[in-house]
Amino acid sequence: MADITGDTSPTRTPDGTGTGPAPRRASWRYIGPGIVVAATGVGAGDLVATLIAGSNFGYTLLWAAVIGCVVKIALAEAAGRWHLATGRTLFDGWAGLGRWTLAFFAVYAVVWGFVYGAAAMSSSALPLQALFPDVMGLEWWGIGCGLVGLAFVWFNRYAVFEKVMTVLVGVMFVVTVYLAVRVTPHLGDAFAGLLPVLPDEPGSVLNTLGLIGGVGGTITLAAYGYWVNAKGWTDTGWMKVMRLDNRVAYATTGIFVVAMLFVGAELLHSANVAIETGDKGLIQLGDILAAEYGPVTAKFFLIGFFATSFTSLIGVWHGVSLMFADFTARLGRGAPGGTGAEVAAGTRERSWAFRGYLLWLTFPPMVLLFQDQPFRLVILYGVLGAAFLPFLAGTLLWLLNSSRTPREWRNGPVSNTLLAAAGLLFLVLCVKQVWDQPWADFF
């Protein structure tokens, strides 16, 4: 049966001389990596961006949030398909495109990881400080979250990690859906928001593109293939399972995003209430919920806020560390590389490179919790973050249309169209991000 990407699911080997691994039935009982990528990709920043979109434009941009989910489905499916179809990791593929790909990731991993570590700890600390204001300061809550995340990922393997992420996703799901129902959405207006209409305001095109691009993760899309392997899915027999898993991931993401857009449209837009951008906007939302629906609803929301932030923290701690371990293998530093089966066996989770990057994400960024983030570093972080998704979309197009991928598993027309559209979208957003940076103050 054809996939959304336009690819089929054959059972024969690439040379046509024999049957490949028997395809496993796409069953809900296998679902796992998709839950992890959904939980990691939807952070507090994504929720507040959607909340503000609802606050500013009502339901007008609901269609953009849905398209954002479809675009990310295509990217994550392509990453997972590469791992299963070739038996090689994404870094194996990137290394074959040239050393420039590894150089890009090296800079990205160092700068992005340093700033993201502080942002993730701070985001997880905000709801805890709001729930327990008299216990300790924001910085110390952040350090505590970082240390708990470090210990959890350091001492547990993927199976436990997935179970905990699933529980936290359940908390996120219950909270966001409860809020969406609590504000009593106007379903007629919501359905009208599925029509592709732009707000009649200056800059609406770029704002809409930003909403589409901001739904559901950046580097975690590349980490999806590593989580697929860590689950034990290592060959094309798991392709149908992976595709179902990926759709569940972005259906879940879509529910989170749509629920927060409902809250923004009904609670903020109708009352003409503005909130801050960034994670502090969610603290403001907690205050508004307390005033409208009472302190119990506000505290319930803050618990969901913490679950959202902390899943992003431990998800990046685990997934990007897996990628870094594979990156060092490509440099010949002695870290485990090789096939997906080795990843599934937990080899990389025990490597010095995996644990070294865990330490990098945790301890150096703590310095930033006690001071304003260094100006030049923040600019580089923004530019590198914006550049990663065009890099991912472009390299996946390259790899999955070449002889590096068995013919049966190369891109179909729909997959090529979605990946090309994603690459163009993220390139436009990257150029805008670079253009908007205050470069005159940088030098």
C-alpha cells in the first residue's frame, strides 16, 4: 500500500534475487520512537508560539499548523527510511557527501548544545518555581533539572527512557486537551481555519511560514532514525511499523499544537490579551488561567508545562548524544559506529562520546543560568539552528534519490515534493533569521 510519501513497501532485496526481511504488521503495540520524537520536538517555545498565533489571529492559521505537521512527517519518515533501508546511520550518509557535513555538525553541536542546555534547564525550571515559589531560585531549579536529566539518561537505556517519555506525553496530552475543552472552542470557526487564508496584516506571510516551520522539532527529526534503531528496528521489515509510528508522532504533535491554538484563540484573542514571547509567556498564561478558572486549573497547567519542557530536555540529552557518539565514530576516534543493530544493543549509550556530550549539555551551560547569555553566542545559536533544517531536508533529498539507497526505497514523487518544499521553506526562514540578526553589533 502506498505511503503518504508515495513509496511502496516491497519484500524483495535490492538486486531482486531473493526476499528481504518479512514485513511486520503495522501494529499499535510497537509504537515508541514516534512518542519520543513528538515529546522532544514539542517544547515550551513551540506551545507559546502557537498560543501567540491563536492570540493574534484567532483560528485563521490553523491550516498552517496542520501543514507544519505534514512537512515534519515527511522529514522524520525520510530519516527513519534511510536507517532501515540502508542499515547505515545518517552520519554514514552525510560522511559520504563530503567532510563539510561533519564540519557543519561539529560547529552546530558545540554552539547549539551549549546554549540549548541553558534554555532547556531554564524552561524546565520556570513552572517548578511557579509551583513552589518559596523553595529556591530559578537558577537552582534549572541546575536541579539538568542534573536529574543527566542522571536519568546516564543510568538508563532506551527502553526505560521510552516508558518515562510516554508517561510524560500522557500528562502533556491530558493537560492540553483539557485546556482546549475548558475554553469552549467555537468549532465552526476552527473548521473555517482549515482554509488556507493569510491574515490581512503586514508580515503575515513570514509569520505563517514561521508557524509551519516551528511545529515539532529540529535536530530531533534527525535523531528519529537513531531512536528507531535503539528500539530494535534495524531492517526494511520494520518499514510499515516505522511509518505508522511516525504518523502517530505527528498526529500527537498536531493535537498539542491545535489545542494551544484553541486556547490562544478563545482565551486571549477574544479578550484582546497579549502575552510575552518565549517561555515566560506560559507563566503569564498560568496567571490568566488562575484568574479565569481558579488556581487548580492553573496548577494543572503548570504541571503540563513542566512535562512539556522536561521531555524536551531529556529527549535532547538522549537523542543528540546518540548522534554525537555516531559523529565521533565517523571521525575515527574509536567511538562505536557501524550498523543499526549495534545502536539497538545500546553500544552508543555506553560510549565515552555519548556521556561526554551529556556532560557538555549539562555543566557548561549552567554558567548561563546566572548571567545574560553571551550576545555573540546567541546570534550564532540562532543562525545555526535556522540552518539545520534546510541542511537536513537537502541532504535527505540527495541521499534518498541516489544509488546510496536501494532502488525500492528511494523517494517517490510525493516524498520528493514534500522534502523539496520543506527545504525551500526552511531556507527562506534561515535567510530571514540571518537577515534579522544585529550583525553590526556582532563585530
